[in-house]
Amino acid sequence: MLEQKLALLQRLVINSHDASEKGWQALINEDRLLSRLEFLENQLQTLNKTQSEDELQTKLQQLQEEKYNYENTSKETLRKALQEKLEAVRKLSNLERSLSNTEDECTHIRLMHEQTQNELAELAAAHQTKIKDVQDLTEQLKDSKSKLETEQNELQQELTDVQKEKSVLCEKLITLEADNEELQKSGEQSEVETLEKLLINNEEITSKL
């Protein structure tokens, strides 16, 4: 749309320039006509002095016809030049209005462009902020993952140590239970022997009595 208006403005400027050129050409032609008429009048005065009346009459008629033709041509040229000038003025007025509208449209487009650029700058800044936030969160996740892996390894090591300790304790418990059984068996044998000795002593005492 804007390019079409600019092309129209360019054509109107060219047409106005052409109309001005034609107007100047019409003025030049008019000046030439006046010079030609002055030359013919001078020539007529000269002929009056050297030629007969019939010749002068014929020559005068020719000059009048030539003058009439020149005047008609000049009037037609001036009429066309005036018409073209009026048309050029009208087109120039339209051109000025169109130019004013185009300038307003350009101003509006420039403002819209500036507003769009500002919005894009704000969006870019917000995007950069989001990227930084994502990077920070990524680093935090990496740190948390590393800490969790370390804690998991430590817990796994503690679990292994506990399992080893449990195994050792189980072995000790089995040993203690075996020792306890041996002690219990040894204690029972001692009590039997003691009772037997007491019975023997009791029998000996009884026999003596």
C-alpha cells in the first residue's frame, strides 16, 4: 500500500514537471509569435515602399492569413498550456494531500515499529531472565543430585558395615550358645559327682554306727 502511494506521488511529480515544461514552451512559442509578427510588420512597411498596390494587397492578405494562423495556433497552445497548468495545480493539490496522508501513515508506521522494537526488547530481556532461571535451576538440580548420590553411597556403606557387624554378632551368638551348653553340661556333671560323694560319706557314717 505504501509503495503504491509512493509510486503515485512519483508519477504526479513527473506529470507536474511535464505540465510546467509545456507551459514554459507555450510562453516561448508566444514570444516567438510576437517576434514573427513584428518582423512581418517591418517587412510590410518595407514592401509598401518598393512594390505595387496589387502586390502589396496580395502580400498583405498572405500576411494576414499567416497572422491569423499564428494567432489561432498561439491561442490554442496557450489554451492547452493553461488547461494543463490547471490540471497540474489540481494534481499538485492532490499530491500534497496524498503526501500529507503518506507522511501521517509513515509516522504511524514508525511509531508502531518503535513500539514493536520495544516489545521485542522486553521479550528478549524476559527470555534471557527465563534462560538464567533455568540455568540456575539446572545447577541446583545437579548439586542436589550430587548430594543425594553422596548420601546414598554413605548409606549404602553404612548398611554394608551394619550387615558385616550383624554377621559377626551372629557368629559370636552361636559361639556363646555353644559355650553356654558346654557350661551347663559341665555344671550338671559336677552336681552329680557331689551328690555321689555325699551318699558315699553318708553310707560310711551309717555303717560305723
